[in-house]
Amino acid sequence: MLDDLPALATFDRIVSAGSLSAAARELDLSLAVVSKRLAQLESGLGVRLLQRTTRRQALTEEGTLFHAQVVRILAEVQQAEALITQRRGAVSGLLRVTAPAQFGRQWVAPLAALFHAQHKQLAVQLELSDAVANLLDSGFDLAIRFGSLADSSLIARELAPNYRVLCASPDYLARKGAPRAPADLVHHCCILIGSQPRAEWRFVGAEENIVRVDGGLITNDGSATHAWALGGAGIALKSIWDVGDDLAAGRLVRVLPEHTVAAAPLHAIYPHKQHLAPRVRLFVEFLRERLQQAWRW
């Protein structure tokens, strides 16, 4: 059955999509065809690849081992096809990208549209979320992330400079006063991103200074943090990419500008380097070029 590329591709899509029905929708095939291809693959191999119930599916041990090989086989086929595709100057297929919500709306979405305009045979699917997706499980080709890379099995490519700033609205600072030292933050309303009511804000210099702040406002969405800061609700810790224009226009003011906050690099993260699809490689290069051109802080 290893010579049945449609069956192998269908099996890979079932794993990445999470179910047979989702794979059928993504492949634009009937559920019956997808089920038949999986059944033929399991029959030919003589093992069960997936354990399925009405609510969930999970790879068997044999399925996990087999899927790892299938990914490599499909990557090799894709690389072979890319040799001809690149000669034609065309990029095709589906590019699945995930990015932080606010940065994605402001920067990635417009650039993805420009990239698509240059490569009409390519479809781009962009998911915006501040949650960190598992690339290997979710099926994304690429993630745009702020911060360091925790998983050594992934590849990180730095896209552009970045630094974080503490900021608040002029109205908030007029009402509450501006903190003069990091320790003063404990007396202010700090806007936190995440799910915990407390966070550690790190300042770097001659000696690292860690301040534990309580969140008067907590959200999992970067855009909500931005809106709260603009509305005078408190002090937020944001990427300069998100608030740089507001600082320049005076809508926000830097807090503790003489104290440097620990940086969070802007990276493109992807799972494979050796067999990187041309659409992924070219989009990463496109993002890097355009974001570095846009850097102005």
C-alpha cells in the first residue's frame, strides 16, 4: 500500500484534521471515499492504524510509527514536485498559518493577502489565536510567535527586531501617577495576558529585576489588552509592534522607559527544515523581508 499516494495523503490528512469527516471536508471528498481509503490502507498493512469512537480518534502504536514515515514520504514527493513547480515560478497548495491575534490582524493578515496575490494557485488559511498551538498535532505549516523556542524539535527563524514596553494612556497616568521604579508597579492596575491573576515582569540591566504584579484585568486576548490600555484601565506589557504607532501618536505613553523589559523575539516556527515546502519557505522569506522593511522603532 506504500505505492498508493492518495491513500497515504488521506491518512496524513485524517491525522492532522482530527477526524475522518474533517479530512473529507478539507480534501473535498465524500466521507465514504475517505473511510474506504483508510480501510484499504489498514487491510493492506494488516494492522489497525486508528482507534475510533463516535467522539474521538487516536493513533495506535503502529499508526504513530507509520504516520511518521508517511510524513517523510509525502515530503519527498512534495519536494520532487517542487523541483518542477519552482521552475515555473509557481507556489501552490494550502498554506496553514497561526499567529497571535493582534499581531496577526495588524501585520500577518495584510501580508498574507499580498503573498496570495502574487501566487494565485496558493490557498492561505490563517488562524489567529494567542494560544500556542502544537504544530505537529494541529497540522499548521507555520506559526508566528513572540518569545523563545521551548521545543527543540522545531525550527525557529527570526523575522524582525522586537522589544516589549510597559505603556498606559495619558489619562491613566494623570489619575494614578507614573511609577518611578519597577517596584512601584505593585501599587498600579496591571493588565495581564493569560489565565493567571499574577505574573512576573522581568527587567534586565546590570542586575535582573523581577517584579510580581497582580492583574486587575486579565485576558487571553492581546487585542483586549491593547483596548484596555488605550481606554485608561491600567498598565500593559506589549510588543512595540502592537503599540509603537500609539506611542508615536501620544495615545499611549511609555512607563519606566529607562528600565529595559526582557525581550521576546519575533520568530517563524515550523516543524521541518530538510523537507520544507516551497510555499512555507517563500512565505517565511516574504514575511521577513516585509517586516524588516516595516520596522521603524
